[in-house]
Amino acid sequence: MDFLLDAIIPPAMAQAAGAAQPSPWQPIIMLGVFFLIFWFFLIRPQMKRAKEHRELLSQLAKGDEVLTSGGILGRIDALTDLYVTIEIADNVRIRVQKQSISAVLPKGTIKAA
């Protein structure tokens, strides 16, 4: 019976497995590496996009042509701290949250569309 067990698991491998002990720092180092990868590929780009969006919202002015996140194209008619009134057609105005503005378009985009 020992012969079959020795054929499946060689005695040298069984002895070596018990003798070597892993470093206690290895899991901590791997956790650090995973955190750095997560930071550079997910957190940092998202923070950059959020900063650019905040700058875009702070520079809005009356008369700017904008695109909302819902796909509505219009010209800013009035601004408050939280809301923007957008004229989407002659005498048709809607009020949307300022955060829903996704892009400021070049002048004349509405006429070209």
C-alpha cells in the first residue's frame, strides 16, 4: 500500500512541502500591489473625470449651447446654483439639474443640427 502512495506523492515532495514556510510579508505585499493597480486603473481616472466635470459646470454662462446627459440640446436661458433653464425651441424652456449638463457645445451647433 505504501508503494502506491509513494507513486502518487513522491516522498521528497512531501518532505519539502513541510519544510518550507512562506514569508509573512507576502500577503501584505500582494495586497499593496493590488491596491496600486486598482488606484491607477479605476480610482485615479474617475477622480480626473469628476474634476473636469466640476470645472465644466463652474464655467457655464447664459447663452452657452449645451448637451444634457439625456441627449437634450439647447441654449442656457437662466442659471442658479442647482438648476439650469434651457431653451430647446422657440418659447420652449425646460429646467434641469446643473449636474445633468454633460457638454458645452461650440456656438452655432443648434442651427447646424
